[in-house]
Amino acid sequence: MDSLFGVSMTLIMYVLLGALAVSLSVVLYVVVRNRVMFLLGVRNMPRRVARTVLIVVGLMLSTLIISAAFTTGDTVDRSLTNTVFTLLGHVDEVVQLSGEEGGAPNEISSTIPQEANEKLRAAVEAAADSNIDGYLPMLFEQVPIINPESRLSEPSATFVGLDADSLEGFPDIISATTGEALDIGSLAADEAFLNKSAADALAAEPGDRVQVFVQLQPHEFTIVDIVEDRFTTGVGSFEVPEGLVTRLDTLQQIFERPGEVSIIAISNRGGVRDGVGLTDDVIDSFTSIIAAEGLTRDGGGIGLTVNDIKRELVEDAELAGNVMATFFLVFGLFSIAAGVLLIIMIFSMLAAERKSELGMARAIGTKRGHLVQMFLSEGMAYNVLSAMVGAGLGILVSFGMMLIMARIFSEFGLNIQPHVTLRSMVVSYSLGVVLTFATVTFASWRVSNLNIVRAIRDIPEPVGQRMGWRWLATGLAALALGGLLIDLGLNGDARYPFDIGLNGNTKFPFALGSSMMFIGTAIVLRFVGLPERAVFTTLSVALLTLWGFLAGDRLEFLFGELEGDVEMFFLSGIVMIAASTFVLVYNMDIVLPVISRFGGLFSGILPAVRTAVAYPMADRFRTGMTLAMISLVIFALTMMSTMNLNFNRLFLTDAARGGWDVIALENLNNPIVDLAAELEESGSSAPDSFRAVGRVSLGARSSVRQVEDDQTEFDSYPVFGVDAGFVDGGLVPLSTRARGYDSDEAVWQAMKTRDDVAVVDHFSTESGGFFGDESFHISGIDSEAEAFDPVMLEIGEPLSGATRQVEVIGVIELGASAAFFGIYVPQETFDLVYDEPLFTRHLVSLQDPDESKAVAREIESSLFTFGVQSESLKQLVEDEQQLFRNFFLLMQGFMGLGLFVGIAAVGVIAFRTVVERRQQIGMLRAIGYKRSTVALSFMLESSFVTLLAIGSGVGLAIWLSYFLITSDQFPTAEAGYVIPWLQIAVFSTFAFVASLLMTFIPARQAASVSIAEALRYE
């Protein structure tokens, strides 16, 4: 991967290396200037090996998550770029007609005439550019193919014709059996090479005779050899790799295209990879030649252009790797935050353990800065080791995830192979060390702030005191900053002398500012002497309520509509978990009578139950940190599971299919006018089960612009033509309609009676928002509003220049938009703009939708010679949603790594409490507690804290997700709200059982303490 959040990874690496150098220099300074403090810090590491191991495990998890995220980006980047380089081979650029850019080879419908091809070739040869070492005319056509030997077929394969005299510079026809380069010129008129994907689909071998159908006429070809999958051997796209290749003149004759070619492939000087570096020079050269020869549209020619196909696909692959790493890193922030809390808690516990020792050190003249140096030295010793282990384990975790991802995306022909770069390793390690260094520095400063007398006498610090003037200053600063952020969120930065790129009505600064206002208010109220329990409980509950209403935009009447993105997910988790933790730690005594009453049902364990609840109440800081660590991750997992399930339900409803059950895609070389009639003629009984049949055609090179928006440039966006059968037979639901249309039926009826109207998908509207800022969006339409004023669009075909204005009168619901993505116009209007469609779909509604799979198979087998591909629409939607479900399950597994942070915290606490309570254990044993009761008390204490954390995380996630999903602003509101109880139970049970296992060994140690030794313990 090359960038993160738009910043170069190389720049990030250098910055982090600088920060790492500063961190290590600080430790080196301590070693040189105050070696005693350094030795006092690191000497504690080997004293308790088990605890040291737990600390290292806890500290390494943040680095592990960071490393796994970056390695995932490297793997996706490398795998996709490898696929691009392998499939394109020596093809670096292509010359094609303007308007065809960006389309896959199997989507190219235009051709370059022979005269233009020969004129361009002669000019290129005369220019003798040393950067160009290959010029290859190619023709692509889609055909159905059958292998009579195996009785297997492929409805749509890409048939490629190559100029046998132009293969110099393109050694890409490679035998899959021998690895040798093959010569297209050696093929006879009835011979071809079959690529490996097609050979696998057809179970074909060299020597087999296959049939391809053009205009329903069969043409037989002998397969001379099986060749590797390449752009030049028929890989039409990542989804359609099946193909075969023959001589160009043979294909031109079959399809009656004398001298015509689809594209001209260009090979740059150099190999498959390094040739990309010459792309700009080659494009400049070809652009000049095309202009000089009058082959541009402006020059009155046919409109040739040069497309940097390889560089563009490589950049897309790198972008995908960057997005993947960013995605994993953002969702891993919950686990990283839990790791930061663990570091603070660990050093607070270390300080508590050495309280008397630190007090004595202060008494003999050691300064607080010396204590900071001592703890910083110990922390960095843990840090350097743990970050190294975490970076290595992160690679292993990422490789495991990539193996799973390879299976998820295998149907797309992606060969995902684990890969990691040195740069990502350096960034992961440096970021892990620097992040931990900052946290350790803060924790070290915190633990150094002790009272000497209390520390020497091991007296607990007083609680409930009024906060000092420093805290008051902090509270007032939080109020001021919170107010500024609220104003920025509501009004943007237009009124300020600085510009940070914030627009008005932005939810993140508003929500963060509001939360800071609550925090500042709590500090000020504590300063004036109000009781902490009342202050923190009241304001925390109020903060939770505010976040619920913010999530559902139920405060829109006060603040207007606020826009948020994925960052709100993380902020909501941090703030709500913090507020919930304050409520729980200050009100645990409320649950004590309930638990005691429950324990009273089992008189033998009642003493263990009471002590198990009493100890967490006595140490609010430690309990609160543990609650927050576990709750954060449980909250994130529950939110993701709940949102994923509710979105899946939205896309899997019957309404999302618009009343259609089967989709049949025709081959343009074998068109079908009447699907039912062709089936009946072939002897199929499938039409007997039809309720309705509709026809939808996609415009080749379809583009669109909004008329009222003063948009001069057309954007590429799918435009479909629909016939009367689609309108009458379908039930595609609409989320909103133009004023004057009181029902969905009225909108669809207008699509039959008028030729200047259109219906658009949800994603194309302003609030659609699923395809990024660069995709086409229509301003002036709110897909959530009850009605909108009609909007004018202009659809166009760039090659012919034909355009037509249409009025948008309806927006398809979000659930149905996944299956009906694009702009839909009447077929009459479509035919005026587009000479021929890119493809045509026939949609079938059945009397019994449960028969969709069987009917789809019947249609495809009966119309095989037409090249029809037929599928159950319900199964197709379910498969697509299953792909997303599997990916989100992988994401949940990655986020679940954060549970180990909380589990490590439980283990660290358990081991520490055995040491802290040694005398108390002796007293309990002396007054009659059995060994089993002592052990049970430790186990129940762990269970109590873990169950509170799980309940907090699950409860808050359900609270927040309910407000989101039932909101009028949320697309799933009408589908209701459901909770994935099974998934929640699985990861909650895992967290609970794991915490018990981490407590088991310390509990046994506590139970085995001798009474006499415990009472003498100092």
C-alpha cells in the first residue's frame, strides 16, 4: 500500500522513524544521565515472570492490530497488482474510440475501421518511437461455446482475434502445458487456442472440437492448445475470464467485420512491470500522432484516444489496498483504545504494588521526575519487546485473514497471496512503540504524583475530595473547547480566521463538543463541592441520552440535519462506554442487595458472592478500566453485527427484487425479441410458469448530467431502457416521488405513456451516499422526503453525440436499488439515444417464486445456442449479500482481537490481587472460609466484572443501533429492527469463558495460601 488517509506511506514512515528516535533517545538519556533510575526500573521485569508475560501480551496487542491492518493492505495491493500485470502481460496502453474508456474488453461494442487502423500504424512506424515496441490490433466478441466431447457449455465467452503479423512485443500467448510462447499465425481458419478458465469450464483438451454460435449459426473450431489466461487470450474481465483466441482475419470473417478491430494494444519498451514507467511518454507520442493524422473527433476524424489501461488498473489495485488497510485500521481503533487503557491500568497497578518503595525513595530525596524516569524505563523495556512480538504476530494474523478472504473472493478470480513490505513493518513497529511510549509517559507521570507519608505507611488515597484549581482550569478549558467545536459543527469554519475544511451541519465536531461540555460541567460541579456520585451519574445518563437522540437525528428540530460518517462509530463507542462506566462504578452498591439475595438461594456460596462484589466496589479505578476495555470491544462487535443483520434484511426482502424472480441475460450476437416465444419454439415448458416478462437494456457508454445544476460535463452512469412488460409486470417500490404523483403506480404508468420521464436509484440522490463523492449524484432530491420537485437530467451517448432530456419522477427504495441500480427511462427514449445496448436482460416473474432456480436452469439449457445466461434473482441477491456477510464476519473476527486486551486485563488484575490480598485471604481463612470459598470468590469477582462489561457493551450497542435503525433518516426503518442474539451470545460467551480461564490459576494460588504465612505476610 502507498498511502493512508491520503498521506504517503513513505512520508508516514519517515515521521514515525523520527518519533521512534525521539522515544528511544529519551530512554537513552535516562541511561546516560541517571543510570540508577534505569536499573531500578528494569530490575522489576524478571522478578515476576508470569506477570511480565501478561504485560507483554497486553502491550503487544495494539501493535499486532496495526501490523495486521498494514499487512492486509500490502497483501491486497500486491495480489491485485500481480493479477493486473499477469492478465495484461505486455499490453500497457490501448487505442480505442473516445467514450469507451474504462470499460472491460467484453463491454466494448464500437470498432475502429480498417482505414483508420492502417493510417495510424503507418504513422507510428514512421515516427519510430523507441519507447514503443509493440502494436497489436485486436477484435473482441462475446459468444456462447459448447464442447460436444464433454457435453459442457459456457453461455458467454470472449472470442479474441489477433493480427498474426503484429505479435512482436507481445509474447503473451503461453501454452499452459509446456510454458512455451505460441504463434497465432500457425492456426488454420478453423483452429483456436482455448484459455485455461474456459478449458476448465468445458473440460476441454487439445484436439477437442468446440462450437461457437453467431446469429444462431454454429462454427466449429479445433482446440490446438490450452493457453494461460491473459488479456490477449480472451479474459474479458475479472468476472468473465473464459475465452478463446484465433487469427484476426478469421474472426472478422465470421462476424462480417472486414478490417475492423475493437482496440489497438500498445506495448512499451521494457518488461511487464517496468514498461508502465514510460506510459506518459507513449501517450504523448500517440496523442500527437493521432492529432497529426486527423483521427481525433475535433479534427473531423473518428475520435481515437489512448487509454493507459495498465497504469489505471494498477492504481486502482493500490487504492484498494489503501482502502482495505484504512478500513481495518479504523475498526481496529476500538482494540487500540482498549490497549491504551490497559497500559495505564498496568502502570497504576505497578505503582500500587510499589507504593511503600516509592514513598521511601521520595523520602530520601528522589524527585518525581526520577520516578517518571524509572517507570518510563521499565515501560519502554516492555514496549520494545512487545512491539516486536506484536508486529510479527500481526503478520501471521493478517496472513490467516487473507487465506479466508481468498476463499470469500475466489469467485472473482482473484489470487490473493500473503505479502508484506519492509516499509509497513517499520511503520507498524514504530507506531506501536511511539503510541505505547506516549501512553507510558502519561501513566508514569500519573503514578509519580503521590503523597510521601501515605505512600510510606501504605495508606489509601482519600476519595471524594473536591477537585483542585488545576482541575477547575481543565474543566473550564473543556467547556470553552466544547463550545467552539459545537459552533464549528453547526456553522463550519466560515466565521473564523482559520480554515480547517469544516462545512456546516457536521455531526462529529458537534457531538465531540457536546460531550466535552458535559465533561467540563462535571468537573466544575465537583470543584464547587457537589457529591461525585450524583454529578457523574446524572451527567453520564444525560450524555447517553444525548447520543441516542443524536444517532437518530431526533434533535433535527433544534440543530438542523447533521451529517456524519464512519468516524461517528468510533466516537460514539468511546463516549458512551466512558459514560456507562461512570454510571456503573458509582452505583455498584445498588446491585449488591440483588446479588446477595440471589446468593442467598445458595447459602454455601453467599460469603464468596459478597466478597466478590465488594472488592470491585472498593477499587473504582481498576474496575472501571477493566469494564471500559471489555465493553469497548463488545460494543463494536454488537454494533457491527446488528447493523449488518438489519441491512441484510433490507436487501433480501421480496420487495427488493421488485416482483421479479428470474433474470436472463442475452448475448448481443444472438438477440432475442420474445423470450417466451423462443422458449416455446425450443420445446421448453418454462413459459407455463411465467406470470410476467419484462425487458431491460443497458446503454453502451451511457452518461448523464443534471441540467439545472449547470453541470457541463457528462458523468458515466448506467442508463436502462424498460419496456411495457417491465412496467406492467414489476412491483419495484419507490421511496419518494415527484410532486403530482400520489402513488408508485402513477409513476410507473407515466413510464408507459410518456417519453420524457425517468426513475432513478437511491444511490444517485444526495442522501444516497454509498459510492463516494466521485460518483454521480443528483442535487435537489432527498430520497427520504415524502415528495420532491421534478429534476431534469440529460442522458447521452458520447460516440454518436445523441442526447435526450428526461424528468426524474421517482426514486427506487434502497433495498431494491441494489438490484435495480441506475437510471431507468422508457424504451422509446432509450432507442433514440443508443444505437445498440451493451446488454439486454429479460426479467421473469413466476407464479411460484420458489421455482426460480429450476426455471432459470431450464431457460439457460433451452436457449444455450443463444448464449443466454439465466439465474434466480433471489439466489443472486442472496449470494451477493452472503459475500458481504462473510467479509463482515472476517472484520468481526479482526475486531475480536481486542477481546484479548480485556482478557489480559482480567489476568493481570487477578494475579495482582492475589499478592495484594494475601493478608486478607489469611484473615478470611482464619475466620472459617474454606479454600474452595476463597477460590470461588476470585472466580465470581472476575465473572461479576466481565458480565457487567458485556452487559454494558451489548446494552449500549442495542440502544444506539435501535435509535439509528428506527430513525426516519435511516433506510431500514420501515423493515423493523432485529437483534442478532446468536452472534452476540457467541462472542459474549467467549469473553466470559476466557476471563474465567484467566482467573483460574490465580484463584487456585489464592486458595492454596497458608493461613500462618498469609497473616505474617508483609
